[in-house]
Amino acid sequence: MSQYLDQKFLQPHVEQHGNHMVMTNVVKPLKHKYIHLDTKYRDETSSDSSRIDCNFSLPDRITGIHSASVVSAELPFTFYNLATQDCSVKPATNNCFKLTLQSNHTTKDFMVVVSPGHITPSILCASINEQFGLMTIQVNIQNSLSTTATVNQTVSNVLSISYDNNINQYYFTLSAGFSATFSFDVNSAGQPDVINLKNKIGWVMGYRTPTHIITNSATYGPMVVISSSPFTTKSVNYENRTYYSGQPSTIFPYPKYFYIVLEDYSRTPNNSVVAPVAKSYNIPKNIIAKIACDTSVGRGNTIFCSESNGRLMSDKRIYGKCDWQRLRIQLVDDEGTIVDLNGGELSLTLRLEHE
């Protein structure tokens, strides 16, 4: 190798040809350019959608681009962790589940829908318990005036949900004489949607199976309850009979991260970032960065993302050489669904190396 360096291998070289001087092995130094993009100034001025899928037209054509990367991003904490959203990729519904209550007399189905928003465990329990309190079902009980006759009675408040802050776990409590089946693999219409199970409300709460069944086979009575959690249970003796697990299950805050997708309309393939997911998910191929959703900043504030604070990981996209005039920016979650910032705007800075 030293002899190549001694011969100035790939170093500028000057030769004289007659009256002319010819210099070879000369490479133009690369320049750096920063592009600041704010989805507030997207090309689509008439769009009423708050999803981050935006097109930009650059004021001047940038030629001879060799590489591009994201150096910073500002993400407003206005996204929801439970939502009903119809987007161009696919319908995403993770704020509902189906409940089937069974007594010794009848069986009834109910849909439990939590209002979209950024939901905390306490808000989630309050919303679900409010709906549980409105559910009624008939039960067959002994007639107090007869030793053999029975009557049908409409009852309510047979089910509730609680959250244990000590072990970060949800558990359901069911009155005696009832069975409850929770179907988490459904959409807003109650139809099966097992493909998207990992983004459903049940998964967020720690229930890893499509259905969860609890049964309290004791004779109907107000002082006998049974509780159930997602994991293997153990018995705890209180005034009533209760069961729950000692393993943590909740994964709030959720989501954990988003992807920034950059389409530059060049013919250069950009598949340097790979995100293995289920085949049913449509993850874009042009991912250029991943940003962490640090919700500790507080709802309504801005999450500042950079590599120095650990909230940003960006690919340095290498081109042979290309030109930019138009760009398309998307913000997607871990299954490829375009993120709705509910009126918030994403801003980011790109660093280019060009001639």
C-alpha cells in the first residue's frame, strides 16, 4: 500500500502536454445543505386531515446529492394511544372490545368503546367502569316466598375493572353466578380482526390472547366476587374471594416510537432500514429515521428528538448522485399506519451532502 501512496495513488496529478497543463484525479469537495421542513407548510393547503402525509416542493432544485439524513425533529405530543382512525393504509381501531356476559338465565353481548385520546390507566378504568355500570342482565334467583319457585331479576354492576399501581396490572372483578368473555380481536363493528391484535386495547392492557374468559361459579350473591388478570393467577384471601397475578402487564406509555418516511422520487432504491413485522402490516420501504415517543414531556408539549438525546436514530441514505425537487414526508407507527397528530405539526431538519 505504501508504494501506491508514494506514487500519489488517486492524488491530484499534473502533466504537461505541449503548451497545456492537464490535472487528473481531481474531486470536487462536497458541500452541506440543511433543509428545514414543517408540515404546517405542506403543499396541500386545502386538506382537512391532520395525518402526517405531506408533499413539499423545494424552492430550488438541488442537484448532485450524495447523501441525506435527519439530524433533528420536533414532535408535538398530541397523538393518541387509543383511537379510531380510517387512513389510506388500512382501518385502525384499538379503542374497543366485545364483552359477552352469561348468567344462569341468559347471554348478552355488549360493545365497550373508550373515547379516543391519550389514555392513562385511571382514565381507562373510569371509562370502562362507567359502561359496565350501565349494562343489565337477567338472572334466575330463588323466590323468597317459596322453597322451589324461582323468578327472573334484572341486575347490574356485576363487573368492574381495576388497576394495581404496585404491580402495574389490570384485573377484572366479576360477581358470583356469572361468566364473562372478553373478545379483544374485534373492530368497532364487533367483527373479527385478529390480524391487528397486537395494537388492540387488550394487548395494551396486557392480555396477549384474542379472548379472555373468567367464570364465577359460586351461587349468585352480592358478597362473592372473583377477579382475573392476564397472567397466571394466585389466590389472595380478602373479605371476598379474589384472584390476581403478581406480574406486571401494562405497557403504557404507548406507542413507543414512530418512523419518518422520506420519498424523494429518485430512482435510487432506499431499503437500508428494515423493520420486521407481520406480513399483514404495510411498513413503507423508504424509512429514513426512527423517533422515540418520550411522553414524559407532558401532553401538549413538544418532544425534541436528536441523536444526542437518544430520541432519534437516522439512516444516512447514500445516493450515487441524484437531484431533488419534490419530497413526500410520512409519519407512521410500528405497523405502518399514518399517524394523526390531531392538529399538531411535525417539523424536521435534513442534512444533505451535495456537489
